[in-house]
Amino acid sequence: MAKKSEKDVVGKATEVTVKATEKADKGKAAGEKYVFLFGGEGTEGDASMKNSLGGKGANLAEMSRLGLPVPAGFTITTECCNAYFALGGQFPEGLKKQVMTALAEVERLMGRKYGDAENPLLVSCRSGARQSMPGMMDTVLNIGLSTTTIPGLIAKTNNERFVWDSYRRLIMMYADVVMEKAEGIEPYDGKGIRRILDEMLDQYKYIKDCKADTDLTAEDLKTLAHAFKRRIKEVLGTEFPDDPMQQLWGGIGAVFKSWVGKKAVSYRRIEGIPENWGTAVNVQTMVFGNMGDSSATGVAFTRNPATGQNLFFGEWLLNAQGEDVVAGIRTPSPLNNATKTDQNRDMKSMEDMMPATYKELDAIRLRLEKHYRDMQDIEFTVEEGKLYMLQCRTGKRGGKAAVTMALDMLDDGLINETDAVLRVNPNQVMEFLLPIIEPKLEAKSQWLLKGLPAGPGSACGEIVFTSADVVRATRMGKKVILVREETNPEDVEGMRDAVGVLTARGGMTSHAALVARGWGKSCIVGASEMQVDAPNKTLKVGDKTLREGALITMNGSAGTVYEGALRLVEPTAGEDYAEFLRFMSIVDKLRTMGVRANADTAVDARKARSFGAEGIGLFRMEHMFYGEGSAKPLFLLRKMILCITVADRVAVLKELFPYMKNDIKGTMEAMDEFPVTIRLLDPPLHEFLPHSQLGRLELSKALGIAEDEVRKRVDALQENNPMMGHRGVRLSVTYPEMTEYQARAIFESAAELIRDGKKVIPEIMVPITCDVRELRHTKEIVERVYAEVVRRFDLKKLKYKLGTMIEIPRAALLADQMAADAEFFSFGTNDLTQLTFGFSRDDIGSFMSAYLDQRILAADPFQTIDQSGVGALIEMATLKGRAVRPDLKVGICGEQGGDPASVEFCYKTGLTYVSCSAFRVPVARVAAAQAAIKAAKQ
Ligand code: ADP
Ligand code: MG
Ligand code: MG
């Protein structure tokens, strides 16, 4: 296996190389343009050229075109980067000349000369791919300082300290990026040159009793620079280059090479960024924020990225270079007074210290937002009172902020409703519904355990190890988290009462995950580093042991568990929620596909409705055997399973009847005119068999048969492969009386509600069918009961629909036949995925992560629809079904119904609706609207 994947990687790499070589050759022939100027009137690129110039280069060009103060420079294209690799790490022909021409133009614009002894120009070499890869690639500042240029710059600036400070920075960055990383030198002991030099700096500061870098004098910095150079020679074996041209080309090559650096490669793998995009290099005139107290540097967002508030938000440092703010070497101050917090109240804002420059920057902020029509993330530097713009890009933001900004910009006429809806990542709207760990606190905390993020939101509580302990503790008013090896239906009561659920085993569609997600309950599954010792009520992680009652905090959206209690904050109702509702009303205006919820009780149905569900896509009959009040019906079910004669079974069914009716009626009443799809019983029998002696004893009493006989019957019912066993419609075939009673419960509930003036239309759904004859068999029973109920209630108005789930590939293959008797299809994508892949959904934990790591699968098909395989079945079944029955309603009710990519797929395939757990209904609504908008744009 390992060998094969290795070969694959090599194969792919050669492919890229070959393609790039072809391009490079073509480039040579056509004299491809590799270099684009920016900064002055001769700016050649613009924002649309991200693919060639990278995000940074394209936006530097765009800002130049807007007439903003951008230090002049040029961008070397990503195509050149590919050509460089195709040539085995050599610059393609013609590049040298293009760079020299561009450099001459920059020199002309800036009135300085690169490498000049009297009036030297310094530059930075900055990386920049199409998509921002924060901190993954390298940048070198202050290139061009050497024994010839240093005296000139000192004379010109009359600022010796600044020049030596810039030089020691150049040495540190250059040694790290160009001389070590780009040369592929693996530092001894994992301690790279950067760390060695940093330690020298710290030591020097300690000896000199300096607190900040700014306390070092020119003499100190000069001494350090020389010491650095000696040390570099010792450690790396090469001399720090003193020739400005050598420095420049070293910088350019190193930025290219940083594209294949370790960090960048693994980041691309995670983010799915193609290898052959390449990075651009931006060579840009240096401007200096470290020239004294009229100089500064900073980063800012045109609006607050955490709250969305329309206030200029950022950080700045006096007398510093850009890297200082980002690297967190010094604590930056807030940009303005309006955004100060309790922590930084005493620090001086730029607004106070440099009021005129701040005003200028604020004007640029407005200008940029107007131009890009979105929040921007910017970098700037002030050199002796003069402001320069060094970067801008669309800023990342949290969910609430995304909604707030979209609505504000809509109100200001900056964007229209379509744009507003597209601005919010569908998953982000969940943030409006769930409690979260106080973000700053979480950022500072180290997690104890990591698992799969199965149920969203955060929870904090004492750990307990059994469902019964949860119930007991909750009664005493405690908040507890249920910790299990894995959960089963008997844990449901505990799961419901617990504030969170944590399991060592299981995947994203394991029992615990499904249940928790449906409730919007914080849940982490598959935290495999944890050893659960339920009998002794302890859990172990490494050599750490936590006992019952220990406090933990879990972030179900990230899959992280923390020791102790971290503060949780409620996504407050009130203002935020009102904003959410307004946003969702715009979403619904642009949405065409229906969104329903999976819910089994009146309470859940009401919740689903409040989240905007337009019906129930999946009501499961067997829900009455789980959770609160399930003891009696569960006992009856067990009894029924063990019955041998029809008469005995009917007797039990009569007892079960009121339980069936209860929730059906409540749910239909809650949804009123919206449709409710009720799935006939599909209980996995193995989950319900009595395995304990006590359970068997109880049943033996109830049935009046010997315990031994009970054991025999249980053994006889044992299945080797229960997922493919005696379940679903198969039960209807073997025990028609079961279907009969279910149909009666549904029709009686509907009839009673209609009699009371409600407008309900039940949709009866048959599970796990593989042949139309199974459906016909069930339909005959349903029709018979329907006639009986209509007669009894004298109700002609009672209408219903009968349809089937499509969960078995054979049913999809024969969908035209199924549609002859089914009025609707609902794709049960959990089982359909299981049976199409042949992956047992309860056992994927042991191999899925390897499949994902090795990119055999791009995503877990139980979370997002496998569009090429399972999706092909869905598409085919929909087409075949509608060919026979044009008005066939088609929906999906698997877990993927709340996954944005799956929702988009369902829209494209022409599904009537998607159905998902109540908490994901808003996500599905946004995703459905976005799918419609995107389709209309094409
Ligand atoms: P990153 O992509 O990691 O932010 P950048 O290329 O933006 O890397 O550069 C790192 C820091 O150096 C930034 O703060 C940037 O503003 C600053 N910087 C880059 N080039 C220059 C320059 N020519 N003059 C002044 N500061 C610069
Ligand atoms: Mg940057
Ligand atoms: Mg199923």
C-alpha cells in the first residue's frame, strides 16, 4: 500500500513537471512575459490577474491603479515559478533581462539605485500564491544592504541605528529563508539558524539589560550583525553574501523554493490547493517603519472581523518593521480609540499619536471597501510620516460577522441581496444557534484530546460513565458529559440529559453522532487516544487519569476536549438573533428547493419549524423505543420480537398502538399544513434483543414461558449481519400485521386532526426496499387500512401519499419500476452510501482516516455525498422515476442533507427537497439559496 501511494506521488510530480516544461518551452519561444510592474503609472497588472500574479501581486497592482501610495516594485509570475521547477531549479531564459529592465524602472520611479553606494534602493522579496496561505511561505526584507550600501544609507538618512537594525534583520531572515530552508538544510537538533540567532539577540539584550529591541543602540546592532555573520559561517558553512545582486537572486529563488517547503506542502494537502499553481514573487521597494518615532507599521481590517461591527479595526507598532506585528515580538497597540478593550485601554492608538496619517489611512479604508465591495485585510507602513500601502485582500471572518457585514453592506447599497447571501458560508449560520467557548480563552488553552467533531457547539461539565449516572447527576442539578467507549440506543436517555457526549470509538455517522447532531448537542466521537474504564469510572489519556466528576470542556465543532471548565458564552438571542432572522428571510427569497427536517416528536418538530423547516422529511416510527418514556414500548417491542404466533403478535401490537399514535399525532399537529413523512418501522433487531439475564427474566414472566425458551428464541434471532438482516420492509413481508397497525395509527391520527379542522397529509414511507413487489405488498395493506379508517371516520377528505426510501442500489437501478407504485422517493443516503461502497457505517472508524490521509477518498462519503458514485445512482433514479411519474417528489433524508456541498448537488440534480436534522435546517436553507444563485449566474 505504502509503495503504491509513493509511486503515485512520484507519478503526479512528473506529470506536473512535464506540463510545466512544455509551458516553459513555449514561453521561451514566445518570449513569455514573466515580470509585471506595479506602483507607478506604468502599473501592468490588476486584481483580475491573481492566477499569474498571486493574490498579493494582483492586489498591489490594483491598489496602484487606484492611485494609492504603493511602493513601486514588480511581480514575477507563478508561471515563472513553474518554469523554474521544470528546469530543475533554474531561472528560465529571459527572466534576468526582464527583471533588470523592471528594476531600472523602479529605480527611476523611486529616484534611488539598487546597490548604489550613495543613494541605495532596498527591496523585499515577498511570496504570494493565488490563494492566501498564511505564514506558509517566506518573505525577506531589506535586501540590498551590504558593506557598500550601508555607509551611503547612513549618510542619507542620518540614522545609524535604523540602518544597523535593518541589516541585522536582513541577516536573520536571509540566513533562515535563503541560506538554510531554500538549501534544504535540516537543522541539527531541530534548532534552525533563526532560533540560534534569536537566542543570541536575547542573550545580548539580557547582558545589556535591554527590555525591548528598540532599546538597542546602533553600536549594539552593529556588533550583533557581525556576530551573526560569524555564527552563520560556523553553522551553515557559507558566507553571508555581501553582493546586492547575489542577495536579490538568492531571495527570488528562495521564495520560489518556499512553494515546495514542508509547511507549504502539507498546508496545500489539507486545503486541497493544487501543486501546480506555484507562487509569484513580489520584489518591492522597502519602506521603513523603523526609522524612529515618526515611523510605524500595522495591520488592519476595514471592519471588525470577529463582530462585523463597521469600525476600522487593527493593530500598529511605532518604530518597527511589518514582521514585528505579525510575529508577535512586541505587543501592538490598537489603531483607534473606538476599538480599545479593557486589556489595551492604556496603550496609545495611532489615532492619537499620528492623527493626520490615521485620517489618511481611514480614507483609504473607505476607498478600498467601496472598490472591492467587501471587507479588506490590509498592511501598511509609515515612513517618517508618509503612509504606504503594502497589501490588501478580502478578510476572513466569523459567522456572525459575515452576516452582520453582509446586511450592513446591503443597507449601504454596496452589494445586492444575491451578493449578501453568497457572502456567508452556510455552515457559519450554526453559530447563531449554539453556545461557544469564549474565543480568546480557547485560543490560549491547550487541548487534552482530539476526536471527530460530531455534534456542534460547546459544552462544559463533569464526566460520568453511564447513562444512569447522567440521569442521577442531572436530577441533582449537575451538568455532566457522558463519556463512553461508544454509545448504543440504551444510552439515549443519558445522552439527552447530558450537556455533551464523548466517545472513544465510532465515526461521524455512529449512533452517538447521529443522535447528538439531531439535537444540536455537543458531541465528539472517535477520540481514540482516550481509554475508557467504565467499571472504575475513569478515563486515561497518556499517563493522565480523570475520574468521575472531573470537569472538562469540549468544542464539538472542532473536536477538541479541554481539561477543566472554560467559560461558555451563549449565542445571545436578541439583537444577533434578529439579524440572523433577517438574513434568513433574504435567503428564503432566493431559494427554490424545499428544506425539511428529520424529527420524531412534537417538540423537535416545533423546533424544526422555528428554524424554517417546511415539513418533516423523516419521522422514524422506532423513535418511541428511545429516550424518555421508552421503557414500556421498548419492553413491548421485545415481547413482540419473541412472539411466535400471529395472535400473540397482534395482542402486543394492540398494546403498542397508543404509543405509535401519540407522537405521530403530535408531530403532524405541530407541522399542520406542512407534510410529514412517516417511515414505517425499521428497527435493527440486534439493538433491541434482551442480552441481560434480568431482561430475559422479565420477558419470560410476561410471556409465560421459561427463561431457557426466551434464550433460545433470542439466539435464533441472532443475525450475522444485522445491517443487511431482517429489517425494514422485510418485516412487513414476514409480519404484515405490523404494517397494518402502523398504517392504522397514522390514518387515525390524521383523521382525528382533520376532524379538528387541521389540514394534514401524511406521507407513508417504506424503508429498505429493493423490489417494487415489496412496495406493492405493503401498499395493499395500507390501502386496506385506509379504506377501513375512511369508512369509520366517514372522512373523504383524508388524503395520503405512499412512497419509498431508496437505500439499496437495486432500488435505484430499478427506479422506473419503483415509481410505478411510489408517489415519492426519499434517498436514505446513509444506507445507500453504506451499500454502494460496501462500507459498514459503524465500522469505518478503523480505516476512514487512512483513506482520507492517503487521499484515496477526498471526503468521508457519510458526511458529504459521494457525487461520482452514490450521486450517479441518485441522478439516475431521479431521472428514471420522473420518466414514469413526472410529478414524482424526490428528496433526501440522510445525514448529508445538511451538508452544503451535498445540498448543492441535490439542487443540481433537481431534487424537490432536502431533509436534515433540525439544527442544520438554516445551513441547508443558505446552501440551497446559494446553489440557486450560482446556477442562475452560469
Ligand atoms: P506575509 O504574506 O507572511 O504577510 P509579506 O510578504 O506580506 O508576508 O511580508 C511580511 C511583512 O513584511 C508584512 O508585514 C509586510 O507588510 C512587510 N513588508 C513586506 N514588504 C515590505 C516592503 N517593501 N516595505 C516594508 N515592509 C514590507
Ligand atoms: Mg502579508
Ligand atoms: Mg436506512
